[in-house]
Amino acid sequence: MNAPLSRRAFLTHSALAGGGLLIGLSLPSPVRRSFAQEGAAAAPAIKPNAFVRIAPDDTVTIFLKHSEMGQGVATSLPMAVAEELECDWSRVRCEHAPASPDYVHTVYRMQMTGGSTSTWESFDQLRLAGAAAREMLIAAAAAQWGVPASACRAENGFVIHGERRARFGELAATAAQLPVPTSPKLKDPKDWKILGKPAHRLDSPEKITGRAEFGIDVKRPGLLTALCFVWGFAVVADSAQFSAAVSELTDPRYVGTALTIQTSLGFLLTLFTIRMVPPLRDWIGWHGALAILALGPAFGIWSMRRLRRLPEAEKMAGGRR
Amino acid sequence: MKLQVNGKEHDVSVPGDMPLLWVLRDVLGLTGTKFGCGMAQCGACTVHLDGKPVRSCVLPVATAEGSRITTIEGIDPAGGHPVQKAWAELDVVQCGYCQSGQIMAAVALLQEKPKPSDGDIDLALGGNICRCGTYQRIRAAVHRAAELGGGRS
């Protein structure tokens, strides 16, 4: 081996050598085209506020547009923002972003995570957001000091001009009022201090103490009650067959009354049956208890058959019964 | 029913056959302990009963009455336990769902064997499944926790 082998070339060669099947994932061409156009269109939509929040105590919170599922985006994507922001990496926190159009996938046009796309779809967007925020902080400091912005630089959470230094946390509120730069200058990759270097995961502290909130841990008080309300209003809570029969065969003047009586009787019945089940189960077991409950539906079927034989039943279902 | 969880006494009104996991999560709000398989096959629900690791998803709460119950929240909320420190140092977690159980199993192992061998670790943590496949780092982190004095607490 003399020339270094790229990963892609290695995969292709090893697949050929092994005679195996290599399936490469390539994006369908319309998607690729839209991504190519996106590069040009992405610039005006820089929204540093959607991705970065700087607190007065210098804590930098970076909002994660993708789901952290163990793949490490809760660390790697903040690294992209922090690199351009020139903040103190030890003060960076990461939070999942809420649902918002600000966080749509730059290619798939919806807020989603998948297909190994997180880093490349958002890398430039996040670096631009970080760079825009940095330029706004510098502009705020320059205005405060009455010096040109070009004479100031940002470093490790400070804006610096000669001997003067201002913390990001002091400048954040003023900087937030300034216009967002339309084409912030990105760093030369050779000057990167965070990207391309190892970093510890930002999500360890919450995951080793049990504080991390997973889907199963989400509690929404009142959600069950709300669901019951919707269910109660939207779902027919009694026998559709009986109700249809009652509404079709009753004297039109008494349809409402008849339906009310039917529903009330139905619920009255469940009062007994629901109470009855636990003692019955304890007494004769589940099979016996369910067999006794089956008497109700059996009686219902027998009643319906009897009803069908009556001449009045001809009117049911508009005569098409 | 009186339960002693993480050094605090709780009075709960639950059926005796309710799995301890659901008492911890739904009644006491300690959601750090996770539900995985519900049949003691994956280890995500591991907690300590008098210092010994148990699968809370199949343990009737009545069995835990009178014992000291420890959950991940009771290890060190600040993450300062040697096992937690080793976990952070070696970036063990990925998605993190199984890690409460992994950490509880590791803490229990180190209490019993302050200097475990690879074999001891595999034996003690073999029942804790990790879908991300963090096993190599878990094993390394248990050794690191042993160096940090994880067995002494």
C-alpha cells in the first residue's frame, strides 16, 4: 500500500474483492438539485437567535435542530456553532429545539432527523449562525467603545480590542438588537480550534444521573382528561345498532326521549356489570366471569332477531335491511 | 405501604403485586429508572434492594417493603460517584436509555468486588443490554471507576 486509500475507495475495493454486494446510498437527483440551489439560497436565512442563546452569566445554550439518539449530534452540532462563535466551550450547553419552521431540514424541508444527514445538512447553517452571532457581539462592543468593528476580535467568550475586553454575557442583550449580518465571514478550517478535535459529550451529565428526559418520561398533566373529553364528544358511546333501530322505528316526536332512555339504561346496566366483575372473577375465575358477561350480548342478539321478524322492522335502514 | 427509597421514607397506596418499577416511575415520579422489556431480560430497570441489583420491572412492590431501595437518582445527583465520573470521562453513553441500569449494575458490582476482572464485569453486567453497543466503553469505565475508588462508597 502506498497511496492513502479514501473510505469510499476502500469500501468499493473491498466489496469488489470480497465479491459481495455493495449498495451505495445516493440521493435522488431532484433532492441533490434542490440541495445545490439551497447553498445559494441559505445565506439570507441566517437566524442566530434560533440556534444560540447567550445568558448574562456567559452560558451559551445551543438549540439542537436534530434528535439526539446516541449518534452524538448534541455535541457535534454545538461544536460547529461554537467554533464560529468563539465562545468558551466549557460554558456551552445543548437543548433540543422546539418544533418550529426555523429548524426544518435544509434539504427535506421538514423538521426531521434521519438518513445520516444531520451534520452535512446543517453544518454550514450552524456555522453561519455562530459567525453571525459573533459579528453581532463584536459590533455591540465596537459601538460601546467607539472603535471600528474591524479592530475588534472575539476569543474564548470575550470581545477584545487592545487592552479592553468585554464578556459575551455583558454584550448579548445589546447585540440581540442589532441587524443580523447577511454574509458573515466563516473561519478558515486551518484556524479551527474545536471542530476536528475530540470533545467530551455534552449529554453525559444528564444521562448518568437519570435526569435525561426520554419520550417515556414525558408527563403532561391533563392530557388524559383532555383525551377523554374528545373521546366522549366524538365517539358513539353506546350500541350503534340499537340506536339506529330506536331512531328509525320510534314515533318522530319521541326519538330524543327514546334515545335518552336507551342510553341511560345502557349506562345503568354497566353500573352493575363493572362492579360485578371483580367479585365474580375472584369467585369463579376469569372464564366464568366473562361467560356471565356474554349473556348480555347474547340477549341483545336474540332481541334483534325477534325485532327483525316484526312487520314494523320493515322500515329499518330505509327498507334495505 | 411504606417504602424507603434513596434514604427517604415514602407512604404509597398501591397494590402489593404492582411492579416496583411503576411505583418508582408513576407514583414517586423517579423516571431515571427505565422500562425496557418488562420481563427481566434487558436490565434497563435495574435498581438496588439493600445494595443488591434487582430487576424492578418484575419485582412486586410488596417484596421491597422494609428494604433499602436505591435508584439512579440516589447514586449522586451531581454525577460525582466514581462510576458516574468514569462514565463521563470515557464518554460511555450514547442514547443513554440503558445507562441508568448499567450504572446501577456497575455500582453494585464494585461494592462486591472493588477490583473486578473483565470476566467479573461480563458476568455482572451481561444481563444489561445496550442497543447502541457501548459495551467496550462500559467495561473500560468499570475498570476506571475501580481506580477511582468506586468500590468504597
